[in-house]
Amino acid sequence: MIAPVTSEEIKAIGRARGEVRYYRPHATLYYEGDPGSDLFTLFSGWAFSFQMLRDGRRQILRFMLPGDVIGVQPDLVGPMDHGVETVTDASACVFRRDALRELLAHDPELSWQLVWLLAHDQALLREHLTGIGRRHVTERLGCLLLEIYHRMARRDMAEGTSCPFPLTQTHLADALGLASAHVSRLLRRLREDGYVTIKSGWLHLHDLDGLTEISQFDDRTLTRRPML
Amino acid sequence: MIAPVTSEEIKAIGRARGEVRYYRPHATLYYEGDPGSDLFTLFSGWAFSFQMLRDGRRQILRFMLPGDVIGVQPDLVGPMDHGVETVTDASACVFRRDALRELLAHDPELSWQLVWLLAHDQALLREHLTGIGRRHVTERLGCLLLEIYHRMARRDMAEGTSCPFPLTQTHLADALGLASAHVSRLLRRLREDGYVTIKSGWLHLHDLDGLTEISQFDDRTLTRRPML
DNA sequence: CGCTTTTTTGAGCTGCCTCAAGCGTGGTGG
DNA sequence: CCACCACGCTTGAGGCAGCTCAAAAAAGCG
């Protein structure tokens, strides 16, 4: 999947001047415990961040779409508290951590943007947390699909009310805190009720407003666009 | 409750030079939708941040203990995506948002620290998210109690394996994504099994190691101390 | 000491899980 | 080009964890 990028992204990438790396699906950008990995801008493809528990349970924290910045989140010194893995073929622009620190010291505007970016990530995490903690599962799933659709639309990567959607139901389940069997049932119901179909790698929202309504979806975090 | 503060906190507060405000329990520092509130350093007392759904369901995102910084998280321009409310009597040092922006421009070191702080908050959120999404409820509760205990201990506000604990079971329930009746049952079991008692505003951990074990508690996020 | 808030406990229910088997599909190699 | 394999999806059956509703006991608080 080759992704167009917006002018903001190109600007950010230019600033970074890192090399570009290419990944296969299911590849690891960095793993939990990694002692200080690099930073990335996802150039094309999808990825996600996650944490594991000892017995293999996995929680997906966030899906990364083209243009997203990866690896700023963690403690900037010290090991990563989460891993990042690709979903599809992907390419990412790398730049070194120490370079960041230097950049920040010389460019207050950049540090402001970095703060903005972190704050934005936090907002997504908060929304996700509230969803898992307090939403009914159907709402939860609906919100996730809508969030992804809107994020894709902002990047001009949607066509009408459809967009590419390479995630498996297992991804969804691990993001939503559910069993994948249950996600299948939920999707069936959404399909039968005429809201959504997922087919050959595309998400189709047949009734965007209806889904927004039944999901109690609130795009408070999405109306504000990332600057970087 | 009057709280001692560590030297780091005093330094941070000095830098901010804001006025100090005093709050009663159950008071609002800012509310969801607040168009750009101020920033705070919690000086004494406990508070928490939360989001509400339309039908009244509440998710507690994070508990704030003395010394914690409040309100940096959100989008630094634009309305707050969450509210903050006190649990106990509390006092907080305020400083204005625009002052922050100016400070950042002139002090790269400070912006570095701010980034650190945001990253640390994110780590807490991630841990919380994984807990709610993928942990069994007993583990979840255990982890929350341990997290709070450790955070208190770091502030020298614990005595042995006990610490002040002003939260109600409803607070715990809303943080963990549970019903409060169920929290009561879980706590009874932890008490009967000799792990924990909560009594007259204090948390007593009778078997810290045991609880850490059965909760699969991992203090990866806590071993790194906040610098600000 | 009376009132409010919190905690405890019970009974019954249901939403989501687990386990498991069958099906569809795309990719690979003969 | 076809056969096979692997992986993801679907669907069923049965179980239990955690919910709701409710009411009583206990613990602050003025």
C-alpha cells in the first residue's frame, strides 16, 4: 500500500532528515523493553503500539496511520514500555533520539510542536480508555471504526464513506479488550443493521450518521488537527 | 490533609510563581469543554481527571497526588477534553497557559522537562489502558492499589506499607470500569485473603509482595521518577 | 444525635468468554 | 493451473464473571 502524504507530513519529514526504512507486515519497529529506540514518522502503511502481559494477553494501545509519529510517547530516556509492530507493508522515516534532544534545544517552535503532538496522543489514549472502561461493546467498536475512518479521511485517504482497512478482527479485539469471536458477532450485527461492511481490505460505512449516533461517537479529539 | 512536598516540587512551583488556590472536596478545577483552563500543580490533597458519557457513565482517567501537574495534557489550545475534580481538601498552584508558552520559548531545558512530563503521563495512561482492557478484575484492582501506594511512597507520604487513601469504592469502580458493588466484593476477598485493608482513610498493604505477585504488577512505569 | 453518604450483601440475570469445529480465501509450490 | 496449506472468519454451545436492582448496615459529618 502506497500512501499519499499531506504537506504537513512532508514538512515534518524534511525537518527530520532521517533515512527511510521499509518493513514487511508483522514486522517489529521496536519492542517492549527496547533500551531507547529511535523515533519514526510512519510514511506509508499501518502499524500499532501494544503492551503484553506475561501470559500472552495483548492490549493494542493505538493504531498508527501514514503520517503518524511513533516513539515519542515513551520516556525519552530509558526502555520503551510498549512495542510497535506493522500491520501492512510499511515505510518509516527514522531519526535518532539524541538528534531530537539537540533539535529541541535549538528550536523552541519545534519543542512546542512536540508538546502539541504528545498532548494529541494523550487525547487519543484518554478517549480509548473511556471507551474500554465505560462504553458498551457495540459503541466501542463503532467508535473505533469511526475514529479510524475520520483519521483516514483527514489524510485524504478515504473515498466517500469508505477507506482502506487492513486490520484483522484479532487486531480489533485486542484494541477493544474483547475476544475475537465476539468481534465477529458484533460486526455481523452492524452489517445486518446496515451500518458497516468490511470487505477485502476496505471499510464501508453505509450509514455514517446512524453509526455515529448509536456509538455516541464524539469527535472532540479529531476536530483539532495535528500540526506536525 | 496537609501534604509534605519534595524538593523537586518546590523547585517547580517556584518556577511557576502562580497564585495558590484552595479547594473543598468534590470541587471542580476545570470541566470538560472548558475553553482553555489554566495549569496547576497540585500542592496538597487528591484529585482525579475523568471523562463523562452523555448518559452519566464516568471514566476516571488518572488520580492526581500532591506534586502532580494537572492540565498540561490537553491540547494546549482549544477546549479541555476532560474534567478534573478534587477528592479531598486540596490546594493547587496555578499558572496561566500563555505564560507557559512564553516560558517554553525562553527555556529549552524547561520544554524538555515538559516533554518528559507528558511522556510520563502517557505511560500511566497506557498502563491503565492495558489494565482495563486485558487484566482480570482482581489484578486490575490490585495494580491500582499498588500504583497508588508506590506513588505515595515516592513522595514520602507512606508509612511502612500503609498510606492515606481517601478514595471511595465508587472512585475505584469508575477508574477500573466496574460497578461499585463489585469493587466491594473484590475488596472483601483481598481482605479475607490477607492482602489489603482499607480503613478510615488509610490503605494497609499486609502482603505487598503477595499482592504484587497475584496482580502481575509491573512497576516499569514507576521506577522512573518524574523530574519536575 | 439525626442525616447523608458509603459500604456491604443478596438474588437473579445477561453479556461476553472459552472452546471447538467448520468454512472461506489467498498464497505457494509442485 | 491446480492442490494444498495457513490463516482468518464464522458460528454454536455452554459457562461464569460481573451487572443491576434493592435493601440494610455502617460510617462520617454537622
